[in-house]
Amino acid sequence: MKFEAWKFEARKSDARRTTLSFSSLSQLSAKAASVATLAALCALAGCQRSHGPDVLATVNGKPIMKADVETRYQDTLGQSNQHPSQEQANIIRLNVVRDLIDEEILMQRAAKLNLTATDEEVQSKINEIKAPFTQEEFDKRLAQKHLTLDDLKREIRRGKTEEKLFNKEINSKINVTDSDIASYYNANKSEFNLIEPQYHLAQIVVTGLPAPSQQAGNLQNSKASNDAEAKKKIETLHNRIESGEDFGMLAANFSERPDNAQSGGDMGFISESQLHSDADVYNAVAKIKPGQVTDILPLYENTPAGKKAVGYAIYKLIDKQAAGQRELNDPRVQQTIRTQLRDARSQLLKNAYIEMLRDQSRVENYLAEEIFKNGAQ
């Protein structure tokens, strides 16, 4: 198993892990306004709660610490040379706090159901990741990703815990019947009549073209506004994929391709002749196996003057099929349809589940209250 493709899977919807750029204030302002409005209601009602200066929020009494927020905040800024204004920094921190609140909500739910990943499960995944490398190589790769071993263990524990939680609460309750599969096949039979090899791809697209964040088409309204931001954003997303986060979740939340972002970046099946129209993409896809992703590739648009670089893309090869008609009794057809229907239902239920747990939790966001109070003066 390659280090670059860590698979500890089933990370939550990236509605909770937000990679932010300073210029995309319109997308952040809506989220910040929502949080601040709740704080305002409490302030108007005269709510008074005491808390230490190092606590920025609580979830059912469990504190979200300032140190943890600042660590995530610095991770969000990355190696960028840009410096946010005070207002921009506050917006980023508000979203970081919201992310940590949602993570804590899920961890508390998992603990209540006795589904927290064990030390043995975490160590087993560590051993799996380390297996192909010497200790020196492993340490070097951790350093390249700006991770310590403890950081990696925490990420694995969180990912494993959420995987167990989602499997019990969501995936175990999804039932795709033979009738469902037959109905889908009969309604979409042409999809399985392959006159040439077909590649089932998904993509994450980021462009440096300025546009309103509302036009990004993803769940986070996340939009890069220049090439530097686009490059940083796509590199961050590629690292998160390599660290085991779900490709479809990241695409739904951050890809800037409006026509497929919210379906996990699914491009459907693409014929080999179509794929040949972009030699870079074809060559990259031809080198990987189903389930793997490409490196970051340049994204071009055709202009009268020729190809023009407009951004970046990552492609995932979901499946590859040879030419010919595929019948319903073909196990590959059944599995393809079953997986597609199951994944679609799982994605929907995960988003609803997170919202439901948030509604059931007692959340105190002191940072939001403080920002609203200071801003209203």
C-alpha cells in the first residue's frame, strides 16, 4: 500500500472541514452570518455564561479550546504569503470552530454508542501505512506532510470512529434490492451498451477564474479567485485524498464544476475516444487502477489563440469496462448499479444525519458571540 494513498476512509462530509481562501469572503460571510445570528439572539435575550478565555465553544459541556482552533487556523492558512485582515481572520476562525463543533458532535455520538476506534485499530492502520517503508522514509514522509505521529494517530482515530459510526447508523440501514437494480438497468440500459472501452471517472476541479462563490456549485460555495489560490486549494484537496478522505465528499464540498460537484464529481462513463481528446488526462488515467486517483493535472480551455490554462483537476478512476453490451445478469453491471445507488443514498443520509445531530446538541459558540458583540459596538 503506497504512502500516498492512505486509506483510513469514511471521513465526514467536508461541510465540517473547510479549506478557506481569503478572497472568497462572500461564501464565508453567509456561514458566519448564520452563526453570528444565533449568538445575537442569545445576546438580545440577555444570556450570560462564564467561560475561560481559552474556551471558544462547548458541545454538551465539552470545551473547544482556543489552542486547537489556532492550530487548525494555521493549517488553513498553510504556506500562503497572504495575510488576512481582522475581518477575514475572524470569518476563517468562525468556520474552524464550526468544523470542530461538528467533529465533536460526531465523536460524542460515537462514544455514546461505544463505537470509538480502539488503540489496537489505530495501531493496526499505522502498521499498514508504515509497512512499505523504512522508519527513516516514514518519518521523512510525515515531515513532508507537516504531520507528527500523534497527529496521524488522531486523524486515523477520528476517521475510523466516523467510519464505524456511519456504518452502524447509516450504511447498515441502506437496502438496495434486486428490484431497484433491475429498475435502474431497464431505465438506463444504453449506459451498458459499450461500443468502445469506457472509463468511469470522477473529478475535482479548481479554477483561478474570478466568479461569485455562489456560482461554484459546491456545498461550501468554495471558490478560488486567482491561480495562486487555485493551486493551494487543489494541493490541499489532493493531500486530503491521499490521507484517506472520501473523494466524493471533497468533490461535493469543494469542486468548482457546478454540473457534477454535488454528485461527488461523478463524470459518468467516458469513451476511450473522448478521453483521447485530452492527452494529459488520458495518459494519467491509463496509468492508474480503479479506485486510484491521478496527480494534479492542469486544466485548459480552448480559445481562438489555442489552449489556455485556467486551473487544475484531479481525476479518480472508478471503473474501466471493455466494449460490448452488458446484460443485467452480469455481476459487474449489478455491482455497478448497487454501488451507485448505495453511495447516492449514503451521501444524502450522512448530510441529513449530521444536521440532525447538530440540532439535538447543546452548542455554545462563545467566539461567535464575542465577534458579534464587538462588531455591533
